[in-house]
Amino acid sequence: MRFVARHSERRAIDQLLNSAAAGRGGSLVVSGEPGIGKSALIDNAVEALDGFAVLSAAGTEFEHDLLYASLHQLCAPFLEYRMGLPAVQRSALEAVFGLGEQTSPDSLTVGLAVLGLLRAVSLEHPVCCVVEDAQWIDDGSRRALVFVARRVAGERIAVVFAARDVASVRGLADLPRLPLAGLSDEDARAVLGAASYAGLDSEVLDRTLAEARGNPLALLEFSHDAGPFGVASPQRLRAPVVDALAEGFVHRLERLPSAARSSVVLAAAEPVGDLGLLRRAAKLLDLDIAGLADAEDAGLLSLGPRLRFRHPLVRSAVYASATPGLRRRVHGALAEATDPETGVDRRAWHQAHAVIDVDEEVAAELERSAEWARLRGGFAAAAAFLERAAQLTPLTDPRADPDADAQAGRRACRLLSAAKLRLQAGAPRTARALVAQTENLPMDDRGRAEARLLHARVDFQLGHSPEATTRLVEIAMEFAPDRDRETYLEAFASFMYNDNQPGRLRELGAEIRKRAPKRQSTRPVDMLLDALLDQIMLPLEESVPTMLGVARACRAAAASASTGPWRMNLACQLVIDLREDELMEEISDRQVEAARDQGALAVLPQALRYQAIARVAVGRFDEAAASLAEARAVDEAAGTAPLVGAELVYAGFRGDLDHFREVQAQLGRDGRPFETAGQHYASAVLHNGLGDYDAALDAALAAERRLRAGSYSIWAVHSELVEAAARADRGGEADAAMDHLGALARANPVPWAVAEWLRARAVLGREEDCEGLHREAIDQFSRTRVRVLYARARLTYGEWLRRENRRVEARVELRAAHDMLSAMGALGFAQRAARELRATGEQPRRQGDNRPGESRLDLLTAQERLIAGQVAAGATSKEVAAALFLSPRTIDTHLRNVYRKLGISSRRSLREMTL
């Protein structure tokens, strides 16, 4: 029909498409009830496009559980553009389409690959992606398309979704939305006039307008079928509009010949519209596919290269009207007609709908299809197959069938496997319901323990509370130790940073050690678990050798492409506690590199945060800020809540009290861990820099109490405790910290550990040769990479000299400390040095017109600073865009802002400024 209504809504879509053509792409969700005109509105706008590449896909009820079904529809015509993508993205896309050897691509990597593919197409033509019936697209496609829709600003790409209920589709509610309501009477009359129904009797016309309630599809259908003598059925008068429409389509179907009706039901059960497949299936049913022409004449569907129903409501109404027996027959024929090589998942799904009752053969086929989906990262799809397989698994009376227990075991195993996959897919409540279904099934002790462990994992994912962690460890202990050391490692490491029950961590460690005794092993999981347990449970002198063994093993493993980045996260904390500065940088950089190379974007944010901590220690604060900004960008892209411990450490060394408090307020909120250990350490650093020594000491003592009670505390807090205690005239409270620093320096006498012990002794001032201790500490720090601590050592030496009334010598140390701390961005400590320098009678050196410690780079936002740093390091706009999940155009826009703020005009000038 000619389009005559919804002019303002059409303008909204035109505006989006015009912006995309101009390189300012975006996304839009058109929402409303079935028949409200979503497809007509979008089609009308798309038909008017000139020079666009139009990609389209439509979700269907029957493909909701078929992995990447909608993505196949959308991307298949342009798949050759994948050859220009980065290797990781190309491999992920080929895995989605079954073209490569890679398995289990990360969903975020798939999203990046689809975005890259669309960008490649947009270099030749503006791109318009239309996704109809988004409420039915499969989970894998939904994740990728929502990811793309959030990142097309600055691109020649427009993404338009049509959905009935936006709230039911995760991710769509955050996108710009165009809700469609019913037409006004004036527009409704115009629609009928455009559809050649202007000659309707006025009474019939008025009644039709009232019945349709502004729904365009209802207007046309009710006018087409006004009923005998213009009197509508009583059901239409009482039923909701959508139900009345469905009833009308069924009545139209019922007026067709019997063979044609069966052919239409066959077509309704095959969501792709593949006429070749329908012909083969119809032949198996002794049906003539030509009967579909009658349905086309009746306005139910249209025939062409592919069969399309007039409206998704027609398909669902036809399918629902069929008898169960007919539905099983058509699904059975479709399963037999589907190519088992190219359509393994669809074939299994049709088989599942073709059986009357339980069927082990079909269940086994579904289980194989689930494995195929899992290997391609389709956890939700694989779970759906396994859930159906469990439903089809036979159960017999154990009194009559000796195989009954084995059958029940198979059903329980499939349910538990489905629950695990639902958990991986981010649906813990669904996983819990599946586990609950196993409660009444007979299982052996191992199966029962596995069900309880899975239930504990669900609780842990839902709450991340110490109680949930405790329960997870306790249940894990019911398993054989050899199998579950990784579970122990995961749970114990999580509890270390989320422990608000002092003493409980040590108890858990003792229980784990009893179940999983220390062993001689080169497996990372064994070595890390033993090292973490030793660190909590043994005296420092006894734990350090095991920790050093892990550190050295991680250095050797860092060159391996198979090294797991998440394991290196744990190792990175160990080497920081050991004061191994070279390993700290080496492992933190390697874990970021490994996460990127392997496409392990789920662990990349935490790897970047450890890299940021290492950058702070070596005095490269701008690079630390860049790593933290990238970590936030990845978290935002993935939709995950960020951990904030590294942000607290960065804010602490920066001396940024406002930012520290802002980040601190996020701890424990929205399911985040409390990160108690990191909070105490960062708070001690912050307040030592600001000169609030009582507050610094309180934070450090809280960490020390945790350590004495058997909880984990970052070992670096002891040095902060000694400095705060000395400055607050509470030196007697530093004894335990001094013992720790001395023990570490003896157990692992590397320059960093020795320097910290020497500086602590000098600051505490209990020995005669304090000056010698200060000088030796500075000398030891000069041999390390931890420049921020080297500068602080010179600061404390300068403070000691001033108090000894040796002002000239004090100025040398304080001036050097101030300049170094200012240059690296440790502004709290720099200001402390400035105060001390003024007390000697000298004004701190200023950099241009800026305050001490500032530079023109401070004019930039965090995002601009991140981009400027990467460009200054030699990265191209395309490389920076790939790292930050932005477009090259967006990067260039940010660069122009950077140049304007800094008063420069080239990348060369930027490099000179930031070096």
C-alpha cells in the first residue's frame, strides 16, 4: 500500500540514515505490538535509499535457540570482507560461520569482528542493518548486534531494530527508541483509503476503526474480512487486537484446500523459507508444494527466491492452529530433508519436535549438536539443546528396568551440563532452576556432589559474597583433589580480596591443604594454589621459596602462547608482594599481550589493571591512566561491572582524594567485591602523600590486623605503616611491620625488598646511623625500576635533613624529589615535597604557568589522554580504534580536540610533548 501515515516517525528514521550517510551513524529501536507498522515504516524508509548496502535479518520463534542464526542472515552476503580483518577477528567470524578451525570464540571478539566487517563494507557504501523481530533473535546474534549498535557513532553505519517488547531483549533498552502507538482515526481512514477500501459502508468503516484500535494490520485485515453482511464475529469484539488478527489468519487458512493447509503448516515450521528444502520435505509427506500458491492468493504468504509470510503473526498463528500430530509430521519431514552436513543443528532441532515422547536416539543427536554449538561459543544455544535432550531422555521404572538408574543418570548429566552452560552464558537463575530439576533424580555420590557444587557456583556468581565463596570451597572439597585444585584456586583467590571475615581465609586454607596436600608439580594451577596457601598459612620465611618458584615458572611460561592470562594475574600479585620489580613489569605486560593475542577479552580488563599498578610503581602514571581507561572501555563494551582496586591505588599515588572517595563508594555495590586488601593499602598511600598520617596509620593497621587474623593483605602496606607511624609519633605500633620487612629482605634480598627495609629503619629513627640508612636505601632503590619509591626515599631523606637543620643539603634532596614526583604525576607526594622545600626557604620550581606537578596534558580528558599516549607511542588511528572499540573517525575527532587544547598541529609535536 502507499505510505500515508507516521510522517514524524518516518522523519526519525530518515534522520538516522542521513546521519549514517554523512559518517555519523547510530542505532534505533522501533517498538510496538504486532501489526502496529514497524516493518512497513522501516521498509518504506529503506526502499527510498540510494547507494546504501542494506543488510537484513529477522528473528523467528523457531530459531531462537539456533546459534548465530540471525547473524548468518545478516552477514552472509558480505562475508568476503572478512579477509581484511585482524587475524583474531577473522578467525572468530569464520568460527561463527563454521569456516575455520577455531572454537569457542569470545562473544566480545565476535562483536568486534561483525563491527569490523560492517566497517569494511561502509568504506564502499553507507550501510543500513535492519533486524526484524529482535525479540526472537538468538543470544549469540543479540550480543554481537547490540555491541555493534552501541559503537557505530562516527561510522557510515545505521542499525535499526524492530521489536515487540524492548524490555524482554537484553541490551535494546539502552538504545535510542522509537515507540509506535496506534494510528489516529484520521490516519486510519487514510490507510483504508490508500488500500482501496474507501467504498466501505460507513457503519462497517466505523466499526472496523473501533475494532482495530489504530493497528494498521488489523485495519486492513478486518476491512478485508468484515464478516457476513458486515457483522464481525463476537470473538473479534471481545478479543485483544492481536488475538483477533491471529484468529482471522487461521480462518483464512481454514478456507484453503486440505493439502494446501498442510503445506502452509510445513512452511510455518521451516523458518528460513528455503523452497528447495520445503520441496524435499513436501515430497516425503506426499504433498504438492504448488498448493502454496493458494496461500499466496489468500494473502498469507509470498513466494519468490525465499518464502516469506505476510507477517510473523501469520506464521505463529498457522503453526499454533495445527494439530500436534501434523506438527510432528512436518518437523520429521524437515529433519529428514535437512542436509546433515550443513544443517546439523536445525536437523536435530526438527527431530526433537518430531518425536511423540522420550527418544534416546534423538536426545543423543541433540547432545552432539550442543557440543557443536559450545565449540563455537554458543553457550545459550548449547544449553537449549541439552535441556531438550534431557526432556527426551527416557525414564523407566527401576523395578521393571535394570537400566533405569543409568537413564536417570543420563538425564541428570544433561541437565547439569545445560546448567553449566547457562551459567557461562550469564543466566545464573536459569542454571539454578535446571540444577533443581535434578534433585529428584537418582544420582551417585559424585553426581550429587557435582550438583551441589554447581548450585554453589550459581550462588557465588549471583552474589560474590564471602559466604558464597565459603560455600563454594566447602562443596568443592567433596570432589577428588586432583580434579578440583582449579576450583580451590579460583575460590580461594577470590576470597583473598573479598574477605570480611578475619580468620576465615586461613581456616579455608587449612581445609584445602588437608584435601589437596602440597605437591611437587609444574602445573600452574598446582604451583599457584600452593603458593597462595603458603603465603596465608606459613611464616614469611617459609612461604617465600614457594612464591619465588611460581614467579620463576611464570617468567618461563610467559613466552608461551598458551599461557592463561588469568593465572598470570595471580602471579603478578605474588611478584609484587615479593618485590620483584623486573618480573612485575615483565609479567604484567605479558598477561596483557596474551589476553589480546588469545582474544581473552573477559580477563583483559584485570590484566590491564595489574599493568596499571606496575606502571604506577615505575613512575609512568600517564601509561597507568591509559591502561585503566582501556580496562574501563573493555568492561563497558562487555557490559561487566569493573573491579576498582587498581583505580584506588592509582588515585592514592596521585593524591586525588575526591576521585579516591568516588571510586571507594563503589566497593561492595551491585555485586562487586569489597576488595578490602587493596582499599586499605591505597588508603594508606593516599593519606601518607597528603600528610594525614593518623588516617594513613589507621588504614595500614587495619590491614595488619587482617594479616594477623589470617586474612590477606598486600605486603607493601607494611612500608606505608612504618612511615605513617613515625610521622604520627606512634612508632611503637610499627614493630610488627618492621619484623615483616626485615624477614622479607632476608628471605628474598633483592634491591627493592632491601631498600624498603633500610628506608623503614631510617624513617623510624631508632638506630644511630640514620643518615647511612637513608643513603643506602636510596642507593638500593636506584637499582630498581620502582621510580616512585626512589623519589619517595629522597623525599624522606630530605625531610630528615631539614629536621637536622641541614637546609642546604635538604634542598638538594627535596628539589630532586619534588621534580621527579611532579613529572610522574604523584601530586600528593609532590605537594608534600613542596611544603618541605618551602620550609627550607626555597620555592619549588614551576613548569611554565602550571602548578607544581601539572603539565598541559592535564587539560585533556581521560579519554583524550589515553588516545594521545597511544598515538605518541606510534600507534595509528586504526590501531588505537581497535584497542578501544571505537572507530578511526572517532579517534581522529579526539585527536583534533587534543591538538586544539595543546596548541599543536601534528603527531610529531604530540610525541615531543609526551616524551
